[in-house]
Amino acid sequence: MIAGNGPDRALRPIPTERSFALPLPVLVRGRDAANREFTSPAELVSLSAVEARLRLRLSVRPGDSLSVTVAVPKTAFLETPIRLDVRGTVSRISADPSIRRNGLLVLVRLDPSFRISALSA
């Protein structure tokens, strides 16, 4: 769907998904650019129903499959801490100057299935 009128309207997509800024630590599993399996801590930058943005120190490639585990702590709105497990495909990668030593901002297009479970105390 396209927003606005005029010649540049094709450049402005209408937002169809809400994205939430959630600076939470996550655990990422997958294969790095050298095709080695890894499990690495990372930071979740934002999350929507269709994509997750991560700050990651390891090099990955577009098309790589990643699993992301988010431990969401108890808050005033969330009485029980939960664990969210999602999986997706790397769709875009860019350098992230806020991370020293080859930090990357990674956009992961999420698979439609996910798992939410209560965290043990």
C-alpha cells in the first residue's frame, strides 16, 4: 500500500505493523558468515509482528536463519515474566557505529510461528 500523492509516493509505504522499541538483552542462535554455529548475546532494538531489529557483534548474511530468545521481565503491566522464542531470516544488515568492533544492526524477518512460555522464578 502506498501513502500520499505525487511522484515520490511509491517511496513512502503506509505503516501496517506497529513496532515497539524494546531495548532488552536477547540470546541469538544461528550460523555466522563463516557458516559456524553460534549462540551469542545481543540486544533487541525493536520488535513488531513481522520483524525484529537486533544489535549483534557477529557477522551474519542476508538469508541466514536466526533464532532469538527474549526474556521479558515482570513489570507493572506484566505480572509473570515470560520467555519469547522467535525464528526468522536475516533480511538486511548495516554497520552499527554504537557497537565497537564490527557491530551490526540486523533486521530479521520473523516466521509466523512463535512460542511464549512463563519463566521459572
